[in-house]
Amino acid sequence: DDIISRPVEVIVEASPVNTEQRAKEVKNFGFIDPFILFYGKDPIYGTIFESALGSNVELKGQEVEISGIPFFFNLQDLANTNFKWSVDGSLVENDQKNILTLRRVDTNPGNVTVNLRIDNVNKVLQSAQASLRIFYEEGENFEF
């Protein structure tokens, strides 16, 4: 396993057994850096994968759950990933590593910045970070 992702050139050559004919194909396969998308989580329907949350989200209600989903991470190694959530720069400890729950605490309008960093402990450079800002109207302030 390489630490640094780089394009790989694959060459396939084929020929029939008793002839001089040959066919050759060369393909380059690039790699995509891992990234994170945020999705809303509904208590009844679960994670709403139909549309990812944007970088600015206006939310209403008493409570909201956000799922942070990593893409282009090694699936066999996903158990060895660290999910580090923070809200307005303060680290948040939570039981479910890819879900953050925010709850209402007072009625003042405002916003919070949610950040998630995911690191694969077995692959030094396999990590991603994403942020989103949640705006809430009067009566919808959240805690974490």
C-alpha cells in the first residue's frame, strides 16, 4: 500500500495462441481525495441521502441530527477512522462517531459552525475535513 495516492498505469495485452496478432490497451487510473458530505437525519426515516446539506443551512425545530458521511475512504479500514466533531471551535464528544445532535437551549437567534475531521489511523494521508454553518431564527438556539 502506498502512502501517497498517485495515478496508476495499467497495461493489458492479449493475443491468440497460434498467431502474431496482438491487442494492447493502456489505461491510467487516477485517485480522488477523500471528502465528507453532511446529511440531515430524520428520527423516522434515518439519514436523508437524497440531498446533501450545503455549507449554509437554515434549520428550525427543537433538535437536529447531522450525519457526516466520508467518501473515497478505504471501506475495509473504515473501523479505524477517527471522527472529530467541533462546534464553534470546541471539540464535541459523542457516542455515534458519524452523527452529531444539536438541541435547543434558549430563544436567541444566531448561528453555529459545525466542523468534522475524519482521519484513517492506518493511512497517514487518508483524511478529510468539512464544515457547515447552521443558522437559526429566534426561538431555535441549539446545544451540543
